[in-house]
Amino acid sequence: MSEPEFSARRVRIDRWPRSLTRAGEVRIEDGRLSLLTSYGSEIDSAPVTAVRAGRPWFARPDEAVATVNGTRYRLTLHEDGSEEGDPGRPEESGRFLAALKRAAGRR
């Protein structure tokens, strides 16, 4: 098994209007995006070429929105060591979006 191209833990994953997990994981590995609960069970996954993601103008700097299999998720990417109430750094959501584009072969 290869190393994941991107992995972030302690990610809050919301599917409007409810929270699915407060300490989940987002992983890009072998051309697939996977959203996992804190226990490691899969919430949703899809090939990266089928995923739409971005950072809306109204979102906080540490948030991104991803549409996976037609379902829209809000991802709050906390940097390791940050508390849930503290906003993460915008670099983490930027790293996620860049890794997704790289894995899909988009520039």
C-alpha cells in the first residue's frame, strides 16, 4: 500500500445541516478521496476526478467544501495541535485543494 498523497486528521465533516464527525479524516490515496469518521469507517469516497471542491467566499479560511457523489460536505481542517474552537490555518485547506487538483491531473 502506498503513502497517501494527502491525509488530514481531526477534520470536522458536516453534511448540511448536521455534523457527521468532529474528528474525522480526509485522505487522498490511489486516485480516490475518502472521508472517514474518527473510528475509521467510511462516510463517502469517490475518484478524485469526480470530486468538486473549493473554498467559498463565505467560508472561514480553514474550511473547504467538497461535493462527493452528489453530496455536499463542509470540511473544517484543523491543524494538528489546534483546539476545535480555534480556527485552523488556511494553509491546511489550501494543501487539501492543491493535493486534490494534483491527484486529478488538473493544474
